[in-house]
Amino acid sequence: MCILAWDWQPGSEIPLLLIGNRDEYYARPAQALDWWKGDQILAGKDLQAGGTWLGVSRQGRLAALTNYRLPVIDTAPRPSRGELTTRFLQGDASPEQYLSALALEADRYNPFNLLVWDGEILLGFESRHRKIVTLSPGISAVSNADFDTPWPKVQRLKGGLQQLRQAGHISKADLLALLQDRKQAVDPELPRTGISLEMERLLSATFITSTSYGTRASSIVQMGANSVRFLEQSYGETSLLTTTAHDFAVGTPRMRLV
């Protein structure tokens, strides 16, 4: 997952609305949004390492991950960062407890940002600083730098979400339109992260397309007080592959047909 934005409104009917895109190489195999074995985690799955970039649990927990952009990729063997989301979804530790423990072992992983929610508390984590990020209610975002770093696509996504909030009506079509924004930033506005100017341009779009790398999934998650709605569109190199949506009541077992 390479960009996330959310609107956190504690005490409201929908305390947390989160949207995001996962960017990855097209050759890396992935499973589209579905219930995992055991019916406790609803998420897409990275079939290469087995973790997820964004998921929710039957108990109303949420975890989402972005990588931190570095100019040189560390090729030393390290655990998959996708296990960090899965561990939170499977556990019952509070966000603060989970992230405090994670801070002690964050250096085992390549740099990342993590967002976790237990139904009441929303916290972020920046692994490079081993820092728990206290998030204020309202609209925030994170991409492949620290939380709320004002990259152009972060500002565009936050601004678009704010406009929808002010309009008083937010539809799935509106949210998907924000996530499908292919506009690239002009050169003077580009961040300088140590990669080539050509790559900075490519990665400055909210929705990325190229011959080998791009946006693989767009997600909308509504964490209600007692229910969850999760919609995902997954993409291949040239087209939309699937659209999957799940609604469920928090804490209830999944209904099975017999």
C-alpha cells in the first residue's frame, strides 16, 4: 500500500473512513480481497510472502501498511512487513501496546509506516524513528514518507476527501475517483527522495501506471460503530480485474450456506 487517507470522526456513526491504493510490481502474485482461512481476517493477500497491506478483522480491528521510500533497496533477507498487519488483526493488544512492543523490533524490517485501529483508538507508527504517532481527529494521510508529509499526491488526496466531507455526501464512486487520479506533479513540486527524476514523476500520481509497476488495488473501508464495509478494486497491467465488496456486523460469525 503506497498511499492512505482517512477521516477519523470519533463518536460518529462511521468513526473511521479509510481509502488507499496499493502499488506493486505486476509480476508479484496477489489474492484479491476475501476472507482468509478461519474467517477472521478480511483482506487481500500477498501470495509471495503471505501478509497483507490492508485488512480488517471480524472484531472490528484494522491495520494498514505503507513502505518508506529509499533510494537504494536493501536486499538483505528480512521478515516481510506484511506480517505486521496480520499480527495486529489476529491479536487483542491495544494499538499502544502493540506499537510499543513493535518499536523494540522495528529494525528487523525494511522501513515502513503502520496504521492500526481497534474500534476506538487510531495510532500510527514510523519505523525509521521507532515513533508512535498520535493522530488527531479529522483528515490525515500517509504515503511513502512520514505521516502527513506534504507530497503533492498526499495533499491532493486529503484535499479531495475534505471537499467531499464538506459537501455532506460521500459516495463510493466519488472516493474511487479520488483514488484513480493519474495526475503527475509538476517538477518543482516533486519530492527529492534520491531516486531518478523520471521515477519521481511516475510515483507522484495517486494512481500509478507503467509497464511493470503500478497501482494494483484501490480500497474503501468504512469502520462503523457496529459494522464494517470494505470495497476493493484490483487491477492488472492494463485493466480492472475484479471488484469485491463485503459488509459484516462486528463480532458476528460469518454465515455459511449448507
